[in-house]
Amino acid sequence: MTSTFPEPGPKDAATTYAAAASDTDVVAIAPDPGVAAGIITETPLEDVFDADIHAKAQELIARYPMSRSALLPMLHLVQSVQGYVSQEGIAFCAKQLDLSDAEVSAVATFYTMYKRRPCGEHLVSVCTNTLCAAMGGDAIYKKLQTHLGSEEQPLGHNETAGTPNEPGSITLEHAECLAACDLAPVIQVNYEYFDNQTEEKAVALVDALQAGKKPAPTRGAPLTNFKGAELQLAGFFPEDERTYRKDVDGPSQAVETLRGAKLAQDRGWVAPVAQDVPLPEVEKK
């Protein structure tokens, strides 16, 4: 026996799209198969990646004993082409790694380094975590919001000033800890560090980027654009040794970072040597 509307108990509704109550009509929301025909189609997404990217994808897969382990660098590879992880990029990774689109999407939406909207030529990340915020990071972020946007319409998190992928365009984001508390407040441009920032320094930095310049980071590799950084994060570098060194070499230490080690050395402090103590026996079950 069926009921006109779904009811608690063993009675089935006459149709799967029956109204939940006499005053609620959900036919338009969930029509019968005849009405729904043609609404949902399984159209494969276009492959927008050329033969070189396909070859690089296979090279990534060959680096791992299990192909699915190549997903993270492959998502960076996709971003090096499009400036973000598009649905075509999701489908590309899934096909290369024999995964479902849902599995790839779950990873791409979990990590903040994978952008779901087109990114600017440069990604400017302002650390707003505890120490950087206390040292001026929040003020720097707010200043850049209005400088890249306006007082009336500040640029929001992960929003872009200019046309994405075009020269001079900047995507602004507030970032969690950038692991440089000793140099707070810090900014990253395409993941390269600009330490000990102020509002004035930050404004001058983004102005230079918009003018097509590439200021030298405080430490780390010479500045490239967002797509170039993504290709490096995918694990691809120039084969020529001289070009490789030019692209990746840069100072990696700072006086502030080494201050503790220098102090310990000057005062003769050494860490105690751990004793080789046998592990306690585990009770057998």
C-alpha cells in the first residue's frame, strides 16, 4: 500500500518525487526520469594540456612506486600551465593517475597552495598568524587590501588586482604561519621570503611587482612568477647547471635565525648526549 506523501513507517510514497507535505511541491526540483532526460550529461572535459605536460606528468609518475603518490606535484604542474587548478586540471590528474575526479578534488580543496580560481602573475601572501600579526602583519594586510583595491572595496582574501595571469596582476592572501617568526612580520611573493616588513615596504613591493619588476627576496631563490614557482614545486628545473644555479641559488640563512646557535657557541653550551637506554619490554598478549 502506498501513500500520497512520504510518511513515517513501512508505507512507500507513490512516486519518488512526491511532495513532502500537501503544501510543498518538489516536482520541479526532482522530476521523473522522463522530464530529467538530457538535463544531466556525462561530457568529458577537454584536455587543454599539450604533449610536453603529458610527458612531464608521466615523468612524475615514474618517480614513485605508486602512481597516486604523484598527485601533489602533478597538481602543481597543472597550476604551472593555467595558474590554478581548473576542472580540466582535475580531470587531467585523475586520468593520468587512474583516480576519480572526486579523489583529486578532495586533495585540491584541502591544501591552500592549490588555487581554485585563476591566480595573478604574482601571489602575495601576508602572514597573519600570532607573532607576525602582533608585529604588524594584520596592519600590512589591511594596507595592501586598500592599496590594491580601494577604501570602499578592499581586495579580499584570494582576490586578484588586475586580470589573472596577465603581467602585473597580483593575488592577495592572508596566510597562516610562514615559519619565519624570527623575522616577523613576513610576506611571501610566489613563496619567496620578504622579511621584516612594514606597511611602507609592502606597498613599495607590490608597486614594483605591478610595474613589471622582480625585487630580490630577503633570502631564497631569485623571484619568478607564480607559474614559474609552480613548475619548480612540481620538481622541474633547467637541465643546464649554470641556469639551474641562477634560478634556485640564493641566501638561505639570516642573522636572526642563527643567533641562538651563535650564542650557544660563544658560551660553550652543548646539548646533552642522549643515553642508550633499553626500551621497556611490552607485555605479551
